[in-house]
Amino acid sequence: MSFKPACSVYAQSGINSPYSRYGIGILTDRSTSFGKAMGGIGTGMRKVNTINTLNPASYSTVDTLTFITDLGFSLQYGNFKEGKTRINARNSTVDYMAVQFRMLPKVGFTAAFVPVSSVGYSFTTTKVISSTDEEIRTRTSQYWGNGGLRLFMGGLGWRPSDWLSLGMNASFLTGDITHYVIDSYSDNLISSRPLTYTAEIRGLNLDFGTQTSFPLKGGRLVLGAVYSPSSDLLCDGMRIELGGDTVDYARHGTFSLPQSVSGGFSFASDKYTFGADVSYQGWSAASFFGRKDGKDCLKVSAGMEYCPDITDKRLFRHSTYRAGISYRQPYYSIDGKKGPSEYALSAGISIPFAFSYDSRSMLHISGQFVRVQPGSGGMITENYFRLNVGVSFMERWFMKIQAD
């Protein structure tokens, strides 16, 4: 197999990977900047005035006077290796945009835009279809695809007691996916017919979260859980085109999202926080282009952060340092073989813009090294380095000023 990343599609999908041809593409971790630096954890993370979209129960941490705006983007350098062939590619993408504020006493509200998956690839394969003493016939297949799914989320987090918080996200998911393949032959007598799969997808998805916290010696322990039921997606414009022939598919049941459940914890002291998440997704019951060929998968992640002294006015003593690791199983198979697993290391820093009572805005910078390891021989190994940059504005917009 030979392949060539397509520079023309990176601005649309933010990815160049032949593996995005399968399922709904390459899945994102959906975490905000602090979570990306800590291996993508969030189920058990409960930080005051920090947007954590992975567990809606955490929204209740926002205080009465604060309005938070958080956004992030990433730059990615990828290296693709197959045998002796190596190719590099660069991409950039918007990771998320979110706002959060206190809606009612003990109730926080968050609205966010978060990508779910990315599709972007262009590669070719050449195969010998017949061989004689006089002639060798080959078939060259060119594959191309782009698109992805994204969601617009609104959620509430409620703290009915000091030790318990509950939350729910309601998300509208939308996107489009296109796959294109054309076969050409060394024998000019064999004609080529392009094959195109297209789908315009939309639907609703819900997340239910809970967090419970209680003091321990030297700090505070938080336990969290999130459940997302499966959901069928509506496909407008779902069709397959073969040459000049077009087949429209049924609107329902062509695509669906799996049910998922995650659990996690965090322990926070004055200077340190560490935690871990485990999540399960039942992709074997999900549909892609009308087929159910997914695989149930697990993701495990762990991370920690350290702030030397939150009250110190020296910049790097007041900054927060983070690191994390993660492992994710494949959620699809390739021609009956196990897909690639994903291993990641991350580290980062959050730097305050200013040290004052009214300003708690931060610049978040982190780096991730991701290795996509094939499940069997003859597949492509991918290595990525991602630079994630996020900005969170946390200002006391609702404080009443009194004058004597």
C-alpha cells in the first residue's frame, strides 16, 4: 500500500489519516485545555471556575460572580510509516468553544461547541489482479474522504448538597461525511467507475453525570460517573453513487451513536491534584452507513497537576503544571482485523494573564505525543505531536460596586 496525505482537506477536517476512513472517523477526546494536558481526564475532576464538558455535574462549581469564556485550538504534526515509506503532514483545527455562568443558586449553565470526529485522508493502493508470462495486470485504487461530526451542547449542573452534584447535557449533533474511491487498471480495456458514499447527519444526544465529594486527610476526594444512552441519527442526503447510478438509503438506522459509561476520581490538596478515568463505549451496536461492524472499546487515562503557590505573585510560582497519559482501544475493525490502538503522553502549563482579585484569566499551553499502533502487520503506524493552545477568560462580571 502507498498513501499520500491530502493537504487540500486539512482545513476542513483537521486530520490526515487513512484510519479516518472507518466508522465515523478519528474520535476526539472532547476535553478542554486543562483536561488535554492531563491525559483527557474529566469524569472525576471538579475544579472551581473551570469548564469541564466531560461531566455536566461539574458545572455547579462556577461561582455567582463569574462568567467564563473558554476556547482552544491545536496545531498537529503527523508522521506516517509503512515499511520503508514515511510521509509527514501538518494540520490545524479548532478544538472547542465554551461559556459558563451561574444561572440560579447552586445551578451552573454551560454552552459549548465540540468536534466529535474528523475524516480526512487521501491515499492509493496497488494490487496485482492477474499475472502471466506476457503481462501483469494491476488495479490501482485511489481513496479520498473528508468531513466529520460536531456537537452543540447545552447543560446544567446542580448541587443539591455540599457532597453531591448532578448534571445533564443536551447536545445537537450535526455533520457530513464523504468517502470516494475510484479504481483504475493497467489494462485499458477495463473501464473505471467511481464510487462515492455521502451522508449528511444530525441528531440529539444526552449525557447524565454525577459527582460526589468528601474531605480526606490532606485534601478532598471526588468520585464521578457519566452515562450516555445510545441514539439513532437522522441522515439527510444519504446516498451511494456508482458511476452515473445513485442509490438513496433509508433515513433512519443508517448511523447511530453507542451507549457509553465512564467513571473517574480525583484527589486535590493545596498544591497537587491527580486523578484517573475509565470509559466504555458499546460501538458493536452502533451503525455506520447501515452496517454494524464496530467494536466495543475502553479508554483509560490518568493525570496530575501541580501549582507551587496560588497566592504567590511571581508568574511561574502562580502557574499550574500538568501531565497525563492515556490508552484507547480501537472501535472498528479493518477487513476483519483489529484496528489500531492509541497511546498518548501529554504535558502542559497554565499561565495567568494577570495577578489580581478581578482577573483570573489563563493561557493554557500543552503538548501531546500520540502513537497510533496497528493491531496487525501490514498496516500504517502513525505518530503525532500536537500543540494545544487554549484561552480562558474568567472575570467577575456580576459584582455590584458600592460607593460610600
